[in-house]
Amino acid sequence: MSKNIFNRVKKEGLRIKHSYEKKDGPLVSCSICLQNDLIDKEIYFDENGVCRYCLETKPQYESLKGKQEQLEDIIQEIKEDGVGRDYDCIIGMSGGVDSSYIAHLCKVYELRPLVVHFDNGWNSELSIDNIYKIINQNQFDLETFVINWEEFKDLQRSFIKASVIDIEMVTDHAINATLARLTKEHKIKYYLPGGNIATESGMPTSWSWRKNDWINIKNIHKKFGKVKLKTFPTYSSFDLLLDKLLGAFSPKRIYILDHVDYKKNKAVDELKDIYGWREYGGKHYESIFTKFYQGYILPQKFNVDKRITHLSSLIRNDEMTLEEARGELNQELYSEDELTRDIEYFCNKLEFTREEFDQIMKERPVDHAYYKSDQKYYDLVSKLLYFLKSIGLRN
């Protein structure tokens, strides 16, 4: 969208059209995975019908062998740099597969992590049980950040009323802020995030928004919120860029799951055998909110089924055939009784009437860019940092 068109849209108070609406014409699907052009305008296919995500991840998978060969050196580097410190790395833990397996790898390679759990009020009992089983057996230190519920509830209500797609943005922002604070407090030099190629490849960018965009969060809350944010943890794009510009203390990110032969199903079996870890359903369903968001809000309001990308990742990782993935995709996201129960729980917890929530679900989706954003400033400073790096004034 050009700047002039964007300004006109803002001026006239119109809502931006984007790719959540169903397209006209027949569905075009990838010949390898489940990705399709039903709602993803970013997708394209080669002459063999292979989608952009399969094409883009092919060289990434080819690079994994080299990364796996680097593992011993990386572990040694983390240990050596951690000498004399309370912890040699930091990890976030939700109780899900990826974060639980990272904690397990820390034990296997004798690392000393500070484990951080972010409690936003939506944890399932199952996720908490998984966390404590691993923490207690491995004797890791755990720091739990409990959000101020009244503030966070008002933020989530605001994002739902705003009709933007990335309602999880407020949780992700607070997690980033909490991890940034703790790494500085403890002078931890390495952060082991859960991101990985095996289970998280091929996510369309239109399904989310940049997590550090505090201006976007503030503007949405200003328009729809009522509770003053006094304790909500923040780490804006400006904080991030300023830290980089000034060379402030910042941990090195090591995507450790890309440095091992990571197979989700094998990881689940190991966690079960060693810790008595229990499964919880879909990806990120360890959170009650995320389950409802991905299982109901996204498909019903935004025409987005994240199972398509999650299952496609497993196909690309040779953990599932295309036919097996289609079989899972054909299963209902919710049974009627379970959906009725979860809608009632969701509305009660966020203090929506059923009528109010149903009306919001009927409203047209709105792009995050319709609200204020730091994007143009972020792009400008990013270019400055790139220039300084190119002339040797910063690493």
C-alpha cells in the first residue's frame, strides 16, 4: 500500500483490506505440503507446484547438518563464558514441547540455565505440571513473572475489540521485555529461544505483527482500553535499537533446536519417558488462551488455520506424510460441547457478554497498520545501524 493511499485510508477512517478474506477462484495448494493460496497472498509456486515456503526452507534444511556439527563448540563456548556467573544461559519455558525439550538439552549438555516462565493468567494445569516436573528433576532455578491481571485483561480486551489478528502480541511483547530485563540483571550472555526450522517454518508474515512495536500496542490500548498500564513490562523497538546502537549488554541468541536433529514426535517420546511429561493437543495449546485463539478466533474471524503451517512444517521435517497431514487437518478443531464450554470460559474471564463477543467476531478484520506504529522509525534506524556496520563503526 502506498503512503498516499495509507494516509487517505487513515483520514477517511476506513479499515484496511487485507488477506484474511477468501479469494475468488479455485484453491491452489502446494504439491509437497498443505500451504495454499486461500488466504495467503504472499504465497507463490514454482513450475512444479512447490510453494515458496518449501523452496525457502530447502537451503535452510541443507544448512542444518553444518549447524549440528557446531553443537559441541557452541556448548563449550556457553560454558566457558558462563564461568563465574550464576547462570550461563537463559531459557523461556511454557510447558510446551519446544521449550521443554530445550530445558532437557540443557541438562544433557550440563548447562546452567535460568528458566523463566511468564504467567499471563491463562496457563493450563497441564503446562504447569510439565514445567515443574522438568525443573524439579533437573534442579534448575525457575523465575516466574506473574502479570498484573487487571492491566493484562484490559490489554487483551483492547486487542480483541481492535479486530487485529495478532492478539498474542501483548503476551509476546511482555515475555521479550521480561527476558531482556533478566539477562541484564544477571549478566547472562546467551539466550536459547524455542524458534526452530523443524516445527515453525512457513508462517505468513500477515498472520502476525512485530512484537516490539510498543507504539502499536499503546495506540490500540488508548482507543479501546480503560485501565492505566503501570506495571506491564515493555521493551520497545527503540529500546532494542538503542541497545544495539550503544553496544549495551545483550545476550547472543542460540537457536539450539537447529543444532540437533530435532524431531517433534521423538522429543515428545523422550520427555514422556524421562519426566512423565504429558501432551496437551495442538501446537502452543499449553495456554488456554492460545488454544481458543488458534482453534476458534483465527479460523472464524480471520479465515486462518495455523494447523496448515504447523503440519506443513512436520511434512518438510519428514515426520508426516501429506496424506497424514490432510487427515489431521480434516479433524474438527473443536467438538460442540468443548467449544460451548471454552467460549463461556473465555467471555467470563475477559468480562465480555456473549452478545458483545459474537458481535466483535462478526466485525471486519483490521490491519495492525491501521493503528499507529513505529515501523517507519524502526526501518530508518535499522538502515542507520546497517550503515554503521558497513563502515566498521559497530559489529
